[in-house]
Amino acid sequence: MTKKNTLKIEEYLDFLFKNPKCELNYSKDYELLIAVMLSAQTTDKGVNKVTKVLFSKYDTLEKLSKAPLNDIKQIIKPIGNYNKKALNVKNISKDLIERFNSKVPRTHLELESMSGVGRKTANVVLGELYDIPSLAVDTHVIRVSNRLRLVNSSNPLEIENKLKKIFKKENWNKLHKQLVLFGRYKCKAIKPDCSDCKLEDFCNKDYIKK
Ligand code: SF4
């Protein structure tokens, strides 16, 4: 990837998504952490539907930590993998209260010590809540960065490290959101909108169907 093409990517993403926003709804710090955990293998839209019910029925961390497991399961059932995710909701709420003074911690080590919280979730939370430069790699970021020849890998950690070398630290949080939105609305997994894409010149056509 040449410097010129990297700049072209940044300029185009800035043009398409000037002020990119996280599309998960939340009003409290712990709600974001739980919403991101719930978003694994499903859509933000689906998560927003179930968290609307969950966070209004159990509107404090205390209430959420004491919510009956079966009720959490029923509420989040539409997003799939609900047995495990419901247990994660309970465990995260309890951990936040008992180990972190009811605050979402600010380090990878602490975040990833909670059930269901991996590197991607921790990166999203650190960037979104605390503006700590982070580059979360999800399915959209994997696909888009390979198509744009920024990386040649399907390993999230490798991709994260490579992107961090290519782009300036102060742009990581913005760039993560832009790549996600680009993958969600334009460079879609199936039928990407290539005829109207300014990056077609150097796109990896072999990767388009992936
Ligand atoms: S040309 Fe198509 S596949 Fe390539 S980056 Fe643009 S939308 Fe994605």
C-alpha cells in the first residue's frame, strides 16, 4: 500500500463519514460494555432492540446484576447465543460492582478479565468511553482492510497491529468507526457498491466475494 493510496482511503472515508458514530445505543458506561459484548455475531440494530427492553426493565447496574437469568435470556433471545450472553450480562454486572467500584475499567487487562469481553470489545469500549486510541477489528474491518490491500491477513490481532502502523494514532478511533460504517453500508460482504466507489482502482478483486 502506497502512502498516496493510504491518503486516498482516509480522504474518502472522511468524505463519506465525516463524524462517524458508534451505532450501539447506550446512556451509561456499563450499558456500552454490555451492548458491545452482546453485539458479537449479530447486528447493532438487533442489539439496540433488545437492550432497549433490558436497560429500561433493569435500569441500574445493581438491578441488572440481580435480574433473573431466565428473564435476561428471554429478553435477549432474538440476537442468538442468548444462554451464554445472558450469563455474561450477569457476570459483567456483578464484576463491575464487586471488583471495579461500579465503573467500567480503563485497561485491556481489567476489561478482558470479565466474562465475554475480548480484545475487540475492550478496544471499542476504550475508544468510545475514554477516547484512548484503539483500533477494534471486527468482521467489517477484516473484510474492508483486505479488500483495500491495507493488510493481507484474517488474524484480527495482526490486522490491528498493521493498521496501527499505517495510520496515525490520533486517527485510530475515528478510523475504526469509519471502516465499520464503510463495510456496513458500502463495501458490504455481499454485493458491495463498487460502481460508486472511489477506491476501486486499487481494490483487491480476489477478496471481493469474501
Ligand atoms: S471497490 Fe467495492 S469492494 Fe472495493 S473498496 Fe470499493 S466497495 Fe469495497
